[in-house]
Amino acid sequence: MQLPIDIEKRSDISLQDQIMTRVRELILHRKLVPGTKLPSSRDFSKQLDVSRNTVIYAYDRLVSEGYLEVKGRSGMFVSAQIPENALNISTCNVGANARAFSLTSKRLLPVRHRSPLLYQRLRERIELDFRIGRPAASSFPERLWTRLLVEKMAGSGRRMTEYGNPAGLEELRVAISDHLQAARGINAHPDQIIVVAGCEEGLNIIAKILTPAGSTVYVENPCYKGVPFVFESYGAKVVPIPIDSEGLCVDRLATRERGIVCVTPSHQFPIGVTMSLSRRLKLLDWVNSAGTYIVEDDYDSDFRYDGSPLTALAGLDKSGSVIYIGTFSKSIGAGLRVGYLVVPEELIGPTREAKALLNNGNPWLEQAVIAEFLASGGFRKHLRQIRQTYLKRRNTLLEQLRLRFGNIDILGEEGGMHLTWVLPKTFSNARAIQYECLHRGVGIYSIDDSPAIDFDNTHFRERAVFFGYPCLSEGEIVTAVGRLADAAADLG
Ligand SMILES: Cc1ncc(COP(=O)(O)O)c(C=O)c1O
């Protein structure tokens, strides 16, 4: 079968993008109907006179966006459910829907969807996954958790039928305050702590109380998508500021208007650099003189392997300018959906109110279990164990990468749960390597296929590859890096 497609070889638009767009148009105009089999990548590449990889990547992207589906060895087919179908106004029921749309459309703020391109369907091909930001599933203290759940439930009394304090369970806030003092040098009264459903809810609360529509929010570039997307959804103006090897380029803020600054100083997301002490102090100075706040997202600071961790910005802050966000998603598991804010005194009231308006507080049982886990020393022991495991995995990864590729440019290996390899110019770009690895069952990640965003198309977008190492054993890491070396050799 030949597809009626022409491509322009001398266009500024890449061949891959042109193929993708043309195939998508054929599908949306119903020239290719659901269930139609597409030509094999080999035949299609001959028809178009392009490399087979160009077709493979274009097909992969169409699969990841839901237009095509792979059926085992039978080949590539137009998906049974096409994404645009749901949005196609001519085929949906007008009337009530149309009225609802016209009533609300003027007030809708942009809510960007955060899913990276590499969707679940492609992920099924991955056996050895360096996915970022996930603790090892085997590390979850399942037996202890079950025991604590049963114990807490048995003594729950009225706590399952009453509303609790929206700011969170007192015992948990006390335990978090003790942990932060010892681990991050933060001296926070339990009243300053608000238990939230992960960093994400924390960001929503901050946006709700501090960034009215039109206000400015500075973010690192590149950064975790969740941060700009949350603030944008409240109508704030997001301004990206570059990072370098010392973290946020604070000098770039000098002449700018007042605005909240969001940073990940312990392990910049996604690149991994640590913000230097001098930058931390400069940033605190700028924020103080501007009379605004820093939002410190300390998502994976529980893991530090080399050197001692720098005190959190919230620990250095003397003037109540830092809002600290912590999470148990990385240290225990994202399924818990528990994190916390540490806010300056003047924000205690508004933050509590905002949390109460959202959901009147987190569920009691989970909070009670985490409080006991922290207070009993279980959390400290758990962290000690997983730090050792992750350290060994990180070391194996570094060793194998260096063995296969020599003296390479690695960033962010001192801490956290992922590291970055900045590919040399002599290599193909990050997405090409990522997709070549995908065909070998190995998941590595470029900015475009991670929870990160690069607003300015920096060299990281093309060159940075991320490896989350907690979920693979040392043996699996050796195999995966071997396959990565084969992939790189094939790309030439
Ligand atoms: C930098 C950063 N901040 C926040 C989060 C989200 O954390 P939570 O699960 O607590 O919402 C993530 C998750 O990957 C992250 O990478």
C-alpha cells in the first residue's frame, strides 16, 4: 500500500514532522479510517526516499499521540479511537453542550496538559526503564505500613467520622518539623507546616493566595512542568530564567519586576545541578529587596551521596521570604499523595484557609501512619536503606556509562534519583538516542519526553538525556547501558 503523501526535502520543517503531519491529516480527513494498516517503515521509507529511522520516529510519535497503534507483529494500524474525534464539533451533540461552552469559554484559563509525548502505549515496549522521579517499588515498606494501618484504624475512634485540622494532623506536623530540623537545617514551628496532597497541591495553594491573574512568576529554565502550568492556570505570567552550573542565574532577575521565584536548589529539576551558596544568598537578597517570596521545591533532597547537602534556602532565610515544599513522593511513594508546605508566619492563616477551601485537609488515616513512621524512627531507617541501594545503582550507572562512552559530561549525580548526561555534539540528539533505545526495550528520557519543559530551546533540549536509577538493579543497569551503547553505535 502506498500513502498519498508528498514531502519537501529542502523545507525547514524536519522530514519526521512533515511525515507526521501528513499522516495525521489523512487520518483526520478520514482518508485513512480506523483499523487501516499502514505500510511497513521499510516500504514507506523507500516510497518517500528517506531513512527508515525517520519513518520509525514519525510512527512512534503518532502512536504516542494516539493516532496509530501497534498490533504485535502484524504492524502499524490507524487507532480505533482517534483523539480529535472527541473534539470534532461537527460530530458532537450541539444544543446543551454548545450553550455550556459559550457561557464558560470567556472565563477559561489555560490548563496545559502535562503528559509527555511518550505515552503508556510506547512505554509497554520498555523492559529496562530509567524513568525519572520514581522510587523502587520494592523499597516501599509494605509490611510495616500494613501493620501501622491496622493499628491506627483499630484506635481511630471518632477520627474517621470527624473533620480534622485542615492544616494537617498535629503529630504529623510535629514529626515533619523534627525531620526538617535534623535533615535540612530548617527551624519551623509545627504551626508553619501545612500537610498537602503532594507538591502539586502545595503549588496550587501558593498560586491561589499569592499570584493573582497578571502577576509574575519566575521559573528556572528548564524546569518541572507542573510549576509553570499550575501558575499559568491561575492566570499568572510565567517568566523563564536560565540556569547554569550554579543553579538559577540570579543576576538575570536584577532589573526585572517584582515576582515570586520558584527554584529547585538541592537538585535542579531536571538538570540536577545544586545551587551554590553564593547564589542562594544572592537570591535571598533579591527577594528581600523586591518584597516577594521564593518557592523552594525540595522534592528529592532526601538523597545526597557526595559531599554534605547545602542547607535549604528555608534554613538560610532570616526574613520569612521562603515557602518550602516537601514531599513523601520520592522518599516513600507518590501513591501516598502526601507532601507539606512550610510557610512564613504571615502566610499561616491564608494557607490554612486555602487548604480548607480546597478539601478541608488530607485524609486522617494516611497522616496518622506517616506520623508514626516518622516519629518511631522507621523513616530514618528506611531512608538509610534506600540511600545505600540507590547509591550502588548510581555508581553502577556512572561506571557503565564511563566504561562504554569514556569521559562524558554528567550533571546532577551528587544527589537525588536521576542524573543527566549532556551528549557531545558528535552524538545524535537526545530524542534520536531515546527512540533508538526504545526499540531495544530501554527507557531513557529527553526533555520533551519527561515531566520537564524548556521554554527557550536551550542546548539541554537537544543534548540532555536523563537516567532515573532507583528502579533498576545493578545487573539490569549493566544490560541497559550495553543496549544504549548498541543504539548509539547504530545511529553512528
Ligand atoms: C521537581 C518536582 N517537583 C514536584 C514534583 C511532584 O511531587 P508530588 O508527587 O509531591 O506532587 C515532582 C514529581 O516528579 C518533581 O519532579
